Amino acid sequence: MGARSGVVVVGAGPAGLALANVLRDKGISCVVIEEQTRAFIEARPRAGFIEEWAVRALDERGLASGLLDKAPSQGRFEFRFENGRHPFSYEQWAGQRHFVYPQQLLVTDLVGRYADTGGAIEFGVRDVVLHDVDSTAPAVTFTAADGTAKRLDCDFVAGCDGAQGVSRHHLDGNLLTHDYGIGWLALLAQAPPSADGVLFGIHARGFAAHMARTDTVTRFYLQCPPGDSEDNWPHERVWSELHQRLGVPDGPLIEGELIEKRVLDMHNYVVEPMARGRLFLAGESAHLVAPIAAKGLNLALHDAFHLAEAIEAHYGGDDGPLTRYSDTCLARVWQYQEFSQWLSDIFHSSTLDPPADPFRARLAQARLRRLLGSPAAAASFSEIYIGKAADF
């Protein structure tokens, strides 16, 4: 027998760290293990848009002090197409806003709150193996950073180690996938934002987007062929395409040094159900939503909070929430997956001249006209865009 903990949390991303903080605050013993170093997870650039319900949930659990002190909020975005600007205020229709807080900052806050106040966590582990997850006495073995072989016996394993982690593979038979057939060139520019909100460029040359991250760093996306290489996108070509796809006469872009370039092949997956025995998945271990609608971080937090509540209920003698955990989370997961597909059709089906599928292009154009012209359509869109009405 090795050391024992109520919960072993595999992975120190947003889901794992939010879960660990809540469990510890509830007096439930847990240990977090993470393959990367602390410096790595605190510097890894990822998502940055957090829905208002998620910020409130973090705040209710004492996990939002840094975010509330530093994060600006946004309640509108702008479509740019046909050389014009088409602003859209989702706050007007849904009454809620996004908070702009890069994921690495949230991770830094969460790991500091947990690790620097006595929370059990090990970084730089390797050879992680899950054992007996179908029993009531699972265990996790791994090699610690110093080379020591370790075993943790536990009541539950929380698999929060993402798409490439070991947890998901215990449920690979339940994997549902979808490929959009497109790529996005993800860019970080050392440049201040060119607008006070998100810009979505719908253009014959392909989709583009602008998303502020900080006062000095801006995220951009450019639609590209799947499997494209970053080497095909030198500085001059990137900015030429961004100006063509996003620029309008009264809305120029501010250029800067490109500090990150990587091609993302747009695909989604869902593990259904998100649990097996005493193993419960959360975050990207269980589902991936392409960054089309900025939903991934929000879903990870949604999973973490529900899993924490379910585990707490178990120790209080009620296993109902654990039994319902997968269905509870998947209700929102599938709403966000459907919305991502809907938004992708608007962003991509009407781009490229001539369009790959003229019929779908006309449908996407009709959707966009309805969204911009119908109050009912605008209200419905806004509620799911901000996550206000997602559990149907």
C-alpha cells in the first residue's frame, strides 16, 4: 500500500486546480499530480474568455480575487464583412459579459492558492498509471520528479490531464469525434488591441479574428488549410492577410512582433459518458471544443464545480450527484458543441470565393442576416454565446 488520499487529481490545468481548491476547502483530502513543471503551466498561453456565470462561480468559492482585480470585461463584438463594421452587443440581449483573463493567469492564481498554502501537489511526474478504476479502491502510480516510484491509493481519481493525458484512454471506446476540415493559424502579437472587443472577419479569403489578451498582447486567428505549416506564414504574409480580412477604412489594425504561431486543426470530441467506475473526467480529458466559440475553459470550470459538489455529496452519504455527474455536464457540453458548429457555419461556410459549398454558404448568410436583424434571434444567440442558457 502507498500513501492514501480521498481524491487523486491527475492534471494541474484549470479543471484540476479548481477542483483541488474546492475539495481542500471542503475538508476533503486530495493530491494533484502534474507532468509539467510549475513554471511551464504558469506560462502556457491558452484561452482567455471567461463567461460571467463562471466568474461568479469562481468568486463564490474564493477563487476569483486576481481575476476580479485585473480582468477587463466585454459585452460586445463586431462582425466585419463586405468592408463594413457590424457591431453586436450580447450584453444588451443577455445582460452578461465576458471577462478577459488569459488562462495562464488563472492557472497561476489557482496553483498559488493551492500549492503555496499547503496543498499536496507534485510537478514533473512521469509514467502515470491508473489502477482498478472499476473498483471502490482505485490507485495511481507514478514516478516523481526525483525519480522515486510512488503509489497513491484513493477513493476517486479525477482525470483532468487533457487530450494527451492518460485518463481519457480509459474511456476511449466512448469517444465521439468531429472534424471541421479547416485549420486556424493561431497568433500572438506583441501589439495593443486594435479594438475594444472581439472582431470576427468574414471574408472571401477566409475567416479571421482579433481578440485582446492584455494591454500589450493581442490574439489573432487566420483560417488556413488543415495541416498547414507555420513556416508558410512569415510576418509579412500574416499581416497582409489580417489587414485584408479584418481591416476596414475606419478600423485599422495595429501591427507588432509575432511571438507565437501555431496551426490548429479544427476538431471536436466528446467522451460519453465522462466516467468509469471511480474515474471521473473533467475538462479536455472529457471533451474538446475547437476555439471557434471560446468555450473550452468555461466547460472545464463547469465540470470541476459539479464534480467537487458530487464528491462532497458522496462523503455526506448521497451518491446521486456522482451518478448524475456525466449527464449533468454533458447537457452543457452538447449545447456548446452545437453552438460551435452553428457559429463555424457562419464563419467558414460563406468564406472563400467561390465557396466550397454554395448552398451552405447561402444558409450561413441567411443566418447572419437573421442574427443582425431579428431581436428574437439576437437574444437566443446571446444567451448561448455567454453561457446564460446552456443546460437544456
